Amino acid sequence: MQKLTLTFASLLLLVSIVSCQSNVEKSLPELSPEFTAVLDAHGEWQKWFNAKAESYSMIHEGIMIEENAFINLESRQIRLSTTDFEIGFDGYQTWISPNREAYSGESLKFYHNLYFYFFNIPYVFTDQGVTVEKVEDKLLNGKKYPTFQAKFDANTALTNPKNQYFMLVNPETNRVEYVLYSVPSNDSENPPLSALKYDDYRESNGVFFPRILTGYTIENDSTKILKYQVTIADALLLDEEFDSEIFEKPKEGIYAD
């Protein structure tokens, strides 16, 4: 059943690509010249801003699980497909199929868009309700990085305004090299910052995305323990949204947080 669902999603992807039409461009957000320069260093970021949908595949290294993601960018509806489970957000609620036990993590609400946000930095920080400002340089692994902090308005959907995100920019390429982040939870209201390293940028239709994301703990301004690593491929931006039906909970699925 899972394989049939994956094939169906892939077919919808092909249909979306074939049926792409010219897209009316949105008005670009007001951004600081410094942040705009960072975006420009990542390619034609305006294509991401004006795209209607995105898809990519991701391998969780170590456990070797492949995860395919399909997202409508404006609504942030999402479907994640693996051979063991599918997780989705229909625009209102998160769901999982075939059952809650298929996913061993604690929170579907936390996980469903986690890698989407990480993978799409810095583009996702052009969202309405996000403010990016240049702050004091940060030192990591003995190297000083120009640093930008992203802050979220309290009314920004699907994002906790208490989350912290710092983009550490390579001074030579002006591309994001690390993201330092902290996400409060029920266990800790003030967790320490973690580091996410961005490696091996690859171009997709003029827009550059990292191929490898590696998460670390931080100790004494240095990356310490490797927490996880994912490899991402086949990133596509589409001019047409996916059919909303693919984001609906399957009959055998359940709504859950």
C-alpha cells in the first residue's frame, strides 16, 4: 500500500511539471541590502519566492531511510513519504499513516516541516512575519562569521516566536555555512544553541540548495558531537501547486500532534 501511495505522489509530481504555466510574480518583500546580498549569493532566489510548490528527496544517513517531500509553498501543506510511514499537514492538522506507532519521534507537529525549513534557509526567511537583521559576528571553530538573526512575529503561522535562528555566512562566498538554532520544548524553555552545517551547494534551475546538512552540538564556540546528517537531492521548484488531495489524511491514517 505504501509503495502504491508513493507511486501516486510521483505521478502527481510529473503531472504538475508537465502542466506548469507562467506564474504571476509576487511583490518582493522589503529586505535589508545586507540580507539581499546573501540571498543573491544563493542564486535566483526570486524563483523560490514566486514558486508555488517544491519537492525533494532526502536520505537520513546512518539509518539509511529515504524520505520524499512534497510541499505547497503558500499554504505550507506538506506530505512526507517513506517506506514505513507517511506524515502530512493538510493546512489545519498533522496526520500520520498507517498508525502513530509507525513514527518513533515524539512530535509530528514539530517534525513535519523541520527539514523543509532547514533546507530552504535563507529563502524561507523572506516569509511574511520574519525579520532578518545583521548582528555581531560569531566565532565558530576558530573562524569569525558575519551573522544574521531571523526573528518571527508572534502571529507567524507554524513557527514559535521563541525559536532562535542565526545564519553564519561564509565571508568569501556570502552563502550560509552554518545555522545556529534553538527550539524551546516542554523539556527546556531555554535550550542551548545547536549547529547545522550547510555543505556542497547544488544548482537547481538557477537556485542553489545544500546537498548535505549535518547537525552538531556546540561547546566552547566549537562544533562537538555529530547529532545527525541528511543528504538531499532532486530539489524541484514548480509553478503550479500540487493537488490538495495529496495532503489529505489517508483513510488508514490518524490525526495526531
